[in-house]
Amino acid sequence: MPLVMVREYAGRIDADVARLALEAADIPAVLFDAGMASLGLGPIASARLMVEESDLSRARQILDDSDD
């Protein structure tokens, strides 16, 4: 399955929290460019939270619910 981006985060901590929330819901997730995001470069090098395409809809719902 191809990986697709669920969200982008300016900082690594926020990206890791979101990744852990997805993994707690049994959705495997990985971060791309998280090392660069930890340098504080924000939109230049954001951390991209990636999931399998088949999990995208459910992952978005989980992250939207956690934003409330």
C-alpha cells in the first residue's frame, strides 16, 4: 500500500503526539522529515505524518477528534 500524508506539522513534538494517537488506534503511522522539523524550520521543513492510503479517512477523523 502506498503511504499518503495525513497532516504536516511545524514541530516534531506535535507530529509525534499525532503519530502516537494514530498508533493507539491501531493505525500504523510514520513521520517523514521529522529530523528537519526538529530544527525549527517550520514550513520550510515540516514533519509529514504518513499513513497507508486505506487508513487515511479514519486517521483524519481521529486527528480531527483530538483537536477538539
